[in-house]
Amino acid sequence: MRRFSYQRAQGPAEAVLMATAGAADSHSKAEFLAGGTTLLDLMKLDVMRPDTVIDINPLAAAGYGRIELNQHGLRLGALVRMADAADHPGIKSTYPVVAQSLAQAASQQLRNMASLGGNVLQRTRCTYFRDVSYRECNKRNPGSGCAAMSGFNRIHAVLGGSDRCIATYPGDFAQALIALGAAVEIASGSGNRTIPFANLHRKPADTPDKETNLLSGEMIAAFLIPAANWTRRSLYLKVRDRESYEFALASAAVALDQQNGIVRAARIALGGLATVPWRAMEAESFLRGKPVNEDNAKAAASAAFADAQGHGHNDFKIELGKRTLSRALQQAAALKI
């Protein structure tokens, strides 16, 4: 690990000021530290090389560590620990897809430490990104190429890729946020702004190194999930190589608003399959006004993967993704609520 400067912010304004001061120097990089379960890992691998690490854990006392649940919706502070949100009785009963997506991530020890804000910003598990002995990684070395294109790409994306990058977004919680139409509150030196969570991450396109739409010096303050008819009939289905402590090969976050067995609205997000948290709007449109039976679930899944593209080793993910989504839809429709 390289040498770095450590600073500890006592409040949101101070944290943003520290980050903004670092950003003013084009040769200096600053990173926020919450649980550190991703940042420290990548620093040890020499993938991330911040000059300054800003500890924002004291911000928990300023509301960043608070869970607020009422009739209008759910507000999750960015410093809420994954385990606390996964185990919250109100979230488990009213927003089960959120609790399930968190409970199926990482290990209990990591969930106890990792923050929600850090979780959605975690970076890809692509071997070529995480191993600096491979120079060809446009995400790490812009313009160097993508070794995964002609290399081993079993875990890579079949949706949302470009000829510059096919690295898969690895998280679980983000899919629940996408499915439920969440927003993200962002703190900066000029005040807070709120954007749809779906606008936080960027597809690789020609600039894979630019992963989010956060501006320099900005940080996530909270996630806002509105109350809706579909939140209770929701679930997260994750398919992986082993049952625990593993990233998804394919996952689906599904939320349904049903009346007399007919879908009034469907909310669907896919994980382990795309370069960003992926909203399957074609599948949602197909299901509207129909019952979720086996045939309709399969047809909706096919619509979701109409533009999917395999790259050799990951070709199997297209069929796996379809089956995962079909099963998730049928399980959600059958829930007793």
C-alpha cells in the first residue's frame, strides 16, 4: 500500500471541504472512508491510489447513520451499515427486496462493517481491473484496451457493455434501489441535490473510467425510497457459484403491484449481468395488464434480454438471466401479503 494522508471529518460541510480542497490540486486524489471494505482492499492491490483518505464515520451522528421509515417512504443514511438495514423489522416487512438484497451480500462480518453508500459505489470484480499486472484495462488505464474482450470473461456483462469495457457491476443493494424507484441525496459544497438513483451510475460507453455522475468533492448523503403499492410484494433472487459469500452470476430484484392476479405495475432490476445496475423496462411493459404465469414470465424475461450480447465464456449468462428473472417473477406473484 502506498503512503497517504488521513483526515477525519466531524461534519458534512467539513468532509466536503476537505474533498474539494484535494480536488483543487489536479495531482491529488481524495477518497471518502466509511466501512473501508472496498477502498482498503483496492488500495492494498494498488488499484486505487488516493493521496488523502477522509474518514466520514463521525457523520453518522449528523443523520448519515439513521434509518427513517414512515407512511411516505424509507430514508436510509449513507452510513447505515448493511447489517442494520438487512435486520430492520420494518424494512423486512415493508421493503423485503431491500432487506434480502443486503442479507445475501458478502459475509456477516463485512455486512456489520460496510456502509450503504460505500456498497453502491463498490467497483467491479473484473480480474483484469483488480490485477495491476494487466495493463489493458480502460477502467483503470483509459485508452489501454479491455483484456476481458479476448480473455476470460465468464463473470462479465451481457447487458450495457461497449467495445471499451464489459466489466460487471457487482452489487446487490443497487438493484433493489433501481427496482423501487429510489432517489439519492448528494452532498456538496454548494448544498445538497437529489437525483434518481438510476442516474447515479454511468454505462462504460467511451469512458469506462467515469463510473458515476458524482461531481468532484461530492458524496452520498442518503437514499430515498418512496412508498408504493409494489414494495411489499417484492423479492431479491440471487444465483451464484456457491450459496454464500459470492457475487451474483445473475440476480433479479422484482416488485409487483397486482390486483386479482393481474399486474398493474411491475418493477424489475437485474444484477450480475450488466455494466451498471440494470432496469428491465421492456419486461415491465410486457407484464402490465397480464397475469404472471409461467408463459408470461418467460416472455417477459426474453424481452429483458433481447439486446444481450455474450462474449464467449459468459454466453451462458443470457439463458441463466432469463431463467432467474422468470423464477423471480413467479415467486413474487405467489407471495402471500
